Amino acid sequence: MMKRPHELGELRQDPITEKWVVLATGRGKRPDDFAGDSKRHSFNAYKTPKYKDDCPFCNLGKFTQEPDVLRLPDDPERWQVHIFGNKYPAFQPHDELRHWQVGPYRAAEAVGYHEILATRWHNQFGGYASEQLMAMEIEALVLRYRQLQIKQSVNYIQIIKNQGPEAGGSLEHPHHQIFTVPVLPNDISDLLHGTERYAAKNDQKAFTIILDFEKSDGRRIVWENEDFTVFCPFASRVPFETWVLPNKSNPHFESIDSSQQRSLAEAMRQALGRIAVGLKNPAYNYYIHSAPCDDNGFVCDDRLFGNFRWHVSILPRLGQWGGFELGTGLEINTMAPEEAAEFLREQKVPEPVE
Ligand SMILES: [Zn+2]
């Protein structure tokens, strides 16, 4: 095996998407340098009140929301998380999908569901929420996913979280967003085709090879339990990019049972808690990449799922793209994932808020 010849920067390729990143660690940044933003020090989950009168997701009497589609526990008094339609949806819900051809071009109606999962209390930020609450959020996401995936217009479901203003989180109150789209999104198409291409070339599943290698190498592993591995990917696109990957091959997030949901909550708390403490509460985005959910043949081909494995990608927002990144699509990452993982391994997960 070729080793790195000398201490220059390094180009690294993601084996699935075949996309390159630039690892420019020669700039000499230490993990602590990323936690240096003084604005972030003022954020304190323990001093944030449980309820804020001027928050639309706290004061549901004053700021009326769309009706709940799901509550856990399913009780008007005791509920802890709820899901409801976004007041300002990016897509309009509609059960049917109409699509057509214009000469060489394909088009379809932009139909879809755009929903919010919010916690009951304002201070239950990711990494600071209890494991029980995080498990309840995951259970609610799984249950709603199963309800949405059978709708004719739903081909793909994207679950995301934007935490902090730099990550597009316009409201501080902890919430996930659920989007459904009638087409196969570009990045999912890249992942599915990438895993197929990899399997055809290597006669093995890419995620199996990656996980086996990461576990034996160990340098990029942050934390693991029986069901999940938390690690910083080899071709990390941003400093401290962190993935939560199931240990068993499974393309479908919504298929995880209640024991795996609790296990995922534990892994997410470990990942988010270490990022929050180590990097002083940075803004971040995370998203769940899962297999498409449809069989209507418009955009998906079921044969593409077999080699895919669902996972969560967490991307702290510690820098901004410049012209080089926009012009080339090559991301310049100034923190080696090996160093990022070592730093995150050393952090202590915070006590949950009351
Ligand atoms: Zn609130």
C-alpha cells in the first residue's frame, strides 16, 4: 500500500461518490482553534429557559401552528414531541403526482410534505437533551416516515436538522424538518449509483468495506455501540464532519426497531454532545440519508437499493465556502479527520438539561 510520501496537503476521494476533497492541514489549525468564536461561548443550554413566551414553538396559544399529525406520548397533557405541517412549506402537499414531457425535457408538479418535529421544551438542544427524549424524537420520525412513504407523490423523504443561525436554523427552539419530494434527489442518486458502481467493481458492498476498515484502523472512530459506529469520514468535507452508521447493512432508516431507535439515540447524543462541548456549541446541520421509498417507477429503480446503507451525516458549520469551492465543487477542509476524531473521543458528553 502506498503511504503518504511527505507532509504536504492531501487530496482524498470518497470511494462511493468518487468526489475529491482537499485536506489543507498545513495551515496548522488545532482542534481548539475551531472552538474560538467568542459569540458561541455565550450560548448555555443550562441557562436557557424551558419556555419562552415569544417563541412560536413554545407559545402555541399565541402562535397557532398547523394541527398536529403525531404526538408522543399520544396524550394532550403529557406529550413531549409533536409533528405538524410547516406554516411556510417549500412544497405543497398533494397525494398524487402529475408529471409530463416537454420535448426532450421532463417536468413534474412540485408536490410534497414539509413538516416540523418540535420538542415540547425550548432548552432540549441536540446533545443536551436526554437519551429518552432523543429516542422519542427518533421514534416519532420513524412513525411519520412510515405514514408518508406510502403516499403516491412521495418518492424520497429527507429528514434534516438545522441548529444555529449559521446553519440556517431560523428558530432557536429545537426542531427537525421532514421534507418529501416526488423525485430522486441528486445527492441520493449519486450515493445509490456510487454504491452500485463500487459493488460491481469490487464485488463487495462499499459500506461494509468502509466500516470494517474504520474499525480495524481506529483512528477516525469517535464512539461505538452494538448497533452504530460514530466516526469522522476519511474524505471529510468540513472540519469535524461526523457520521453515524449502522453496523448492519440496511438501506431503510424507517425499518429500525425500538431497540435500534434507543441505540441510535445513544449514538446521536454521543456525537452531538461531544461536538457541542468540544467546539463550544457550533451551528451544525445533520441529515439522514435513506433509500428512496417508492416503487412507482417514475424516478426510482428498486435494484439500486441493495448495496446502500442508511446513515446520518453531521456537518458543523465552522467555515464558509469561497469562490474556489463554488467554482470547483472541491471542498477545502483544514482539519484532518484523524485529528478531529481524536479530539472528539476526548470530550465528555454533557449532562442532559432538566
Ligand atoms: Zn421555544
